Amino acid sequence: MSAHTETLNQQEQATLMQLEGTIRDGWHGFVTVGEALLTIRDQRLYRVAHRTFGDYCEQVWGWSRQRAQQLMDAARTTQALSTIGLQPENERQARELKEAAKVVQHLEPEQVVAVAQYLKTATGSEKPTTSQVRAAAEVAASIDAHATVQHPDTGAEVPLHTLTGEQRAAAIAENVSTGTHERLQRQKQHIEESKLQSKSNGRGGWTDWVMDYVAQHLTPTQELRIVGKQDASRNPKVQALIVDTDTHATIAFGEPADWLKKAVLNLVEEVKA
């Protein structure tokens, strides 16, 4: 590879030596290593003895291009997350937060502040989960400058772009907090429904729940009924409910649904509540 005729000027050569020293001394520091690799790649400081950056990584450090890319991605992720007050502890955490960091990179300053504020106050933890970080970033990114929001002082619905800077910041923060909470609740419900479906002995998780509930919670005078009928528009609906056969009173019921499984899941949510 020494046949290349390109050279580095004195400043570039000093920069390369410094960065390679960082890599040698920083095997444990994935951020500094990744940042050094990014600079070497972007400034093409490998070009004297190596045709490509991939060749440089493999021949100097024994890394594949993929491994070098992982380190650079981790450094970029950490840089982006630092704006919202987060610091991944290791490469694994950085990889988990990579997609959230991509969203954070494109947020407006007011949105960044709102996400940081939410993660600091609403999660009750200095180490929010990956789901919390990504949900907050995506909710912030979805806020349209021309959308209507509640005025932080009057509560009236007004276009976001008509608010003053302080009012805009307050409205965005409120939207991030409320929207993230709602998104996480929906995700939690989806996960619970998925678990219910997967907890199965071959018949389906929701059918297991029916049998378990009958065995463990119903008294001899109670029944779990699944009733199918037409609604006012003559559309078929099904509803799951628990009835006392002595008094004929309905003890609990789920919202009517278009299919059997959903009817049972609606009852699950009701009895859990």
C-alpha cells in the first residue's frame, strides 16, 4: 500500500498522531475512540498509506469496517443524547439508543429543552428507559409549528406559531409531557395484550385467561358470558361480561367488539381496573 503518493501536511500529520494515540489509549472509552475514527475518516487522514478507510481500520487496528462503524455510531449517539442530558454508560446502551438519537439530532432547540425536561422530571429516574427516550423524542419531533395548542395562560386553542418564545416553550413542554405519557400507555397496553396472547398452551392466550379467570375468581353463582348480537346498524358485535345468576346483575363487562378476542381483551382491561 506504500505506492500511494499522497502526503499529509505537518498539521494533518500531527492530528493523525494525536488521534491514533487517543485510540490506543482509549480502548475502554468508546466515545473518544469513535470520535477519533470519525475525524480520521472525514478528513481522510488515512490516505497516505491506505486506499480506503476500511483498509486503514483493518490494517492498523484489526477492525472490520462494520466494527469501526459501530464505534462511530456510538460516538454520534452519545453526542446527540448529551443535548438532552443523557450519557450512555457503554456501547450496548448507545446501540439501544441509536434510533432515538437520530430523532434528537433533528429537533429544534425548544423541542430539545422540552424532551430534556420531561426525561428529568416525569420519569422519576436519572436513567430513563430506551422507550421513554425514543417516545419523548418522537412526540417532540411530531409537533408541527402550525398546529394548534392550548395557550399556556388562557387554555384556549391557538396556533403554536402565534405564541411568544416563552409561551411556545411552555406549550411544547406540555405537549411533550402529555403526548409521551399517552404514547407509553398505549405501548404498555399493546405489550400486555401481546403477553396475554403468547401465554398459551396451544389454544391462545386469551382463551387461557378465560379458563383461568373462571377457575380462580368466579363464585358458584357467577358466570362469564360471551354474547353475540347485532347493533343498531345491524352489524355483528360480541361482548364479554360477568353475571350473577341469582340476582341477574352484571358484575363487570367489556366494551362490545367486532371480534371475539377483542371482546375478551376488553373484559380483561375492565376487571384489571
